[in-house]
Amino acid sequence: MNLCLGGVKVFTGNANRDLVKKICSELNIQLGNCEVTHFSDGEINVNIGETVRGCNVYIIQPTNSPVNDNLMELLILIDAVKRASAGRINAVIPYYGYARQDRKTKAREPITAKLVANLITTAGADRVVSMDLHAGQIQGYFDIPVDHLSSIPLLANYFKKIIDEDTVIVSPDLGGVTRARAFANILDLPIAIIEKRRPKANVSEVMNVIGEIEGKNVILVDDIIDTAGTIVKAASVLKSFGAKKVYGCATHGVLSGPALDRIHNSELEKFVITDTIPLSDEAKIDKIEVVSVAPLFAEAIKRINSNESVSIIFE
């Protein structure tokens, strides 16, 4: 039976089943009996093969590419368990798609991150659990509780075994300084900042480095790596400023477009991501390492289910 931790049941769509299986293994429960398929016209069909009445249901579904399919699967799964009398519905979204559309930067532009929050709430979610949202204010777009997890301790722990005290943590832009400082505090290392101007979407131009990196190893810390333009250019500039070895890490490995070629041909020694988004076979190259967030999500689910503090995990 899929009963554990006081009636917890976990279901997922097709976005990242490997991660969900790892989380279930950490929780010592079975993945719920649920089939998500498509009708011949492309519409999504959900069939939940076991009762959820009165249970605490966790629907784990990142909204990575194909983002619209995965988002609709999440919404339909939430609606299905709500109509089946689930006790409490928790939407666990390791990667929150549309998070970068979090504000208006020009006239007539949508705030799609808020729209997605409205859709998830209206579908019937009672709580959202996510990781390293691109903008922290997205938590406020929901009128339901949001538990915001961080991968920084996991990524920092990875680097403990390969760095020394002659290392600097680098933020690739001014907006990532808080993230870089939190990372540096765990490793007790100094930080530097890359000041850049971005002329248009997915194109960045590095301008200057604030901080001392000459003759030091550096670790670039970001939340999302998409086309890899920012990180690769940053690595090149850090090398030109005298850095020895350049490493990089990010929570969410979107890796779209020319990202893989750019990383492969870059100055980066290693780039470390988590498994919030599944890594395709072609992305399994020597320079990319993956750290699993399954233990962290499993611990959060345990604490939510027993009404314990989640934030204490990161203290």
C-alpha cells in the first residue's frame, strides 16, 4: 500500500519521474498509481488508480520544457485529486516555469509568473513547495502557503572536497549577490561580482569584475542556466582577469539552444547542476555534474506532513 507518514500519497506526471522516484525512495513509500497520457488530439488524460480520500497528497511536477504540457499536467492532476476528496493537496514544483516573467519591464507585457500562481491556486492546491525561485517575490503571488527551498547547501557541499581557501565565489550579476553571499558563507570564502549590461533577452555583455580574483580559483553561482551565454562569457572574463580555474553551478539546468556546445567549449572546468530538471542524454557531457535534490525535498515533505518547521533545514 502507498500509505506512510500518516496517509501521504505522491503522484507525478511526465516531467521528471526519475526525481520523483528518488524522493519516494527517501520517504520509503511507493509512487502513487497514476497514468498521464494524451488523447489523439493532444489533450491530456489523467487516470489515478487508487483512492486519495482524506489523504495528504503531494503532486511533484516541475514545469520544465515542454513547459505548457507539464504545467497542464500539474493543473489537471491537482483538479483530479481535489474532485476525489483528497485531504490536503500540496503542489511540489522543483522548477517553476515562467518564473523569469515576474514583472513588467515595458508596456503591455504580461506578468506570467503571477498568472501561473493564480492557475495553480484556482486548480485547488493548498500549498506550494518550490526551489530557488528566480525572484523571491513570486512567493507573494500565491494566496496559499509557499515553502521555498534552497539548493545552496547541497551545491556548496559538493565543492567542499575540490576547493581550497584560495577560492572566490562569484555572482554573474548584481541580482545574484545574495545567493553568492549565502554560498560563500557556507564555505567561509570571499565573493566577487560581475557587472554586466544585458542588451536583450538571452544576450549578455560582461562589463567589469568587482573584487579580487587574480591568481585564485573561482566558482560562479547562479539559479538558472538556460542558453549558458552569461556563464560562459563570465568564465572567459574571469580568466582574462587572472583567475586560475573557473567552476560554475546553478540550481536549474534548462540548457536550451546552444548551451551544451557553449559549456563544452568554455573555460569552465566543471559545471554543477541539480536534478530539478531531468538531464537529457546529449547533455551528459564530462563538464556537467548533477547533484540530487531528492533528500532535501523528502525532508521537507516529512516536515510539512508532521507540521514541523521547514526553514530549520537551512539553519
